[in-house]
Amino acid sequence: MPLEIVRNDITKMKVDAIVNAANRSLLGGGGVDGAIHRAAGAGLLAECRTLGGCKTGEAKITGGYNLPAKHVIHTVGPIYEDGKHGEKALLESCYRKSLTLAKEQGCETVAFPLISSGVYGYPKDQALKVAIDVISGFLLEHEMTVYIVIFDKAAYRISEKLFTDIAEYIDDNYVNEHTDYRRESIRMRAPRQASIGSFEADFCECKEMSVEDDLDIRIKQIDESFSQMLLRKIDEKGITDAQCYKKANIDRKLFSKIRSDIHYKPSKPTAIAFAISLELSLEETEDMLRKAGFALSRSNKFDIIIEYFISRGNYNIFEINEALFAFDQSLLGA
Ligand code: APR
């Protein structure tokens, strides 16, 4: 999965580069800066002394020394005042400059802390949004695996409103296993109608098509595999394969496996990630899931959160992952 939000201590991450939320002196400090210097040892400070400091929004790279990471990219985030002093642009620059440095260094895996969201006071949810927006934009153009490392759960929250909204939606829809079974079996039968219905929607503009041709296409589509439906939908949406799998936060290798094997059965999160990437309706999503051998279930919070976003037409996979993470669910993507 090209972008992952993980809970960890960044000094433990075995990646090509970890990013340090440093200060302009680059001579160490508290927070993640202090943790990285302690774990890396004296060699890191000695190299930092040779760098001559770093401007806010800029980034510089050193070795990793005793860290499991090969490199440390030191960047200096803005001190948050009120959001009206160019803080967002400087924070975006921290991520952009760090990613560019990592790319130039040939790094394939990079881990970021939430820059400026500690001592420098940047509101955590806004800091996370900036990180996700800049990193996901970079990943549309470059092959790299990037981790956003959240140190402590308390330090991580999606906006209160969104959290409450989703929690209410789960309460309204979440049912325990046995009462859901009957609904599940009805839903399993119903989607066939719904999927024919969606075929209806797909072909309503082809008025002149004969009944036989129309039926023939419908039968073919009911029997098509997950992979065939995925490729058909990519064509129908007029997007490229790369646009589809990058938006789904799926790596290229997994996509080519699915593309080359019409009987490939993806995991449920992967199937859903593609449905989100293609911005399918709930019926089409259930149809695609069924072709991979799954169904959305009301006794599964992950599924209900997915349903929450699709029913609101919000297909931003990174926002969906933020919400899944906040509710301790696995994330979308490979
Ligand atoms: N691993 C991952 N994240 C961590 C770790 C860790 N070991 N320790 C702290 N964090 C998180 C914090 O929870 C926060 O969300 O890193 C984020 C950034 O917090 P700070 O380290 O305080 O960095 P910042 O807000 O950018 O302030 C930078 O603090 O430490 C000093 O020298 C540093 O002056 C600079 C200022």
C-alpha cells in the first residue's frame, strides 16, 4: 500500500529514511527530534553540526547511524500561530522537500512523524490532512511507500464532527451477527436484482440495443469475474490502469497480478479499495464484492464505515483510511 498510517515509534521503523521534525539549529531537541538523536547516537549530532542549520520548510539528509533506518531527513516545520501566517504552505513544503530528497537518494520507503503537531502546536487533524494531501499527491507521480507514523493514539484523531457522525452511523446500522443473518441473505439475493438494475442504468442510454443483445450483455456481466468487471469499469470510467490503482492506494505489482489473472480473488479491503477508486455506487460495489466472494455486512464496522462514505459520495481513500484508523479498523489498499 503506497501510503499507510501506522501507530509506532519512528525510531523503530526499518525503512530507507525516517523524517525528523527538527528545529533550525539541527542540533537536537525534545519530542521526536530528541528520540531520533538518542536512538541514532552521537554520530548523528556530529554530522548535523556540519550542515549549518536548516530553514523552516526546508530539509537536509544525514546517515541513520544506530537507527534501523538508513537515513534521517531533517526538516523544520512552522511554529503554528493562528493559521494565517503561511503555516500551511511551510508545512506542505516540509513534506514536499523531504520526499524530493528521499527520491533523489533513491529511497523506496520513507516514514514521517506528524511534523509541527507537537511542540510547534499545529492542530493534529489539520497537520494530518496536510501530510496526507501532499504525500498522496506525490505518490500519484512516484513509486514509493510512505508511512505516516502516529506515536500515540491520543495524538491522533479525525475531526470530532466526522468521528461523531460515523459513530452515530455505526450505532444506527450496526447489528449483531444473528439478527443480521436474515438481512444478509436477503441482501445477497437482492444485489442480483440491484446489479441487473445497475446494468439497466449502465445501458439505459443504449435505447436502440435489441432485447437479445441487452440480455446477452447482462448475462455476460453477471458471469464476469472480479478482474473482468474491474477492467470493464476502468474502461467505462475512461481512466488509465495507473490512475485507478494509485487512487486505490494499491501497488503496481498487485494490480498487474489481478490484471493478468481473470480468476484472481483479491482480499476484501483490496476489492473495496478498487470500488472506491472507481467511485462505484453501493449496488455496483456490492456487485464487485460479490464477484470477489464477499458482501458488505451490517455486523462489521469496517463495512459500515465504507457504506457511510460511499452513501455520501465521499471517495477520498485517504480520508476513509483516517476514519478506519480512528475506529481501529484495518486500512484500505493492498
Ligand atoms: N515516533 C513518532 N512520532 C513521535 C515520536 C516518536 N518517537 N515522538 C513524538 N512524536 C510525535 C508527536 O506525538 C507529534 O505528533 O511527533 C509529532 C511532532 O512533535 P514534536 O516532536 O514536538 O515536533 P514539532 O511539533 O515539529 O516541534 C519541533 O520540537 O523536539 C523539538 O527540536 C524540536 O524544536 C523542535 C520542535
